[in-house]
Amino acid sequence: MAPGAGTRRARAADAIAYCRRAAHLRRTLRIALVVGVVLTLINQLDVLVSGSAGAFTYVKCALNFVVPFIVSNLGLLSGRPRQPDA
């Protein structure tokens, strides 16, 4: 194992646990839902309404929700109090 890999894994596990807290998850999912709907309406509504949407269009629509979820979690993590290094 590379030097510091265990520390990185512990930090990643800690970050995931922090983001999975119920209050945090409710907030980030709500943000992803609102932003995802808005982005989908702006970028894909015409394609969806015309009925010419293919698989790639649906992948892009899904990413409209995934990206704000990731970004809101990164924002959540950047604002949390720092823990001292072990």
C-alpha cells in the first residue's frame, strides 16, 4: 500500500459518513432536485417535448441531477470544521 493511503481512505470514509448524515442528505438531495429540474427544463425540454429524446438525452438529464448533488456535497465538506491530523 502506498504511504498515506490508509489516511486517505480514512478521510474519504469520514467524508462519506459526514455527507450521509440525515440532515445533510436532505439538504443536498433537495438542492440536486431543484437544480436538476431547472437544468433539465433549460437544456432538454424541447427535445423531451418533441419526442425525439434518445438514450443519450436521458443520460444527460440524469447528470443534471448528479452534478449538483456532488457539488452541494463538496460545498458541505468544504464548510465543515477541520479535524486535526492524526
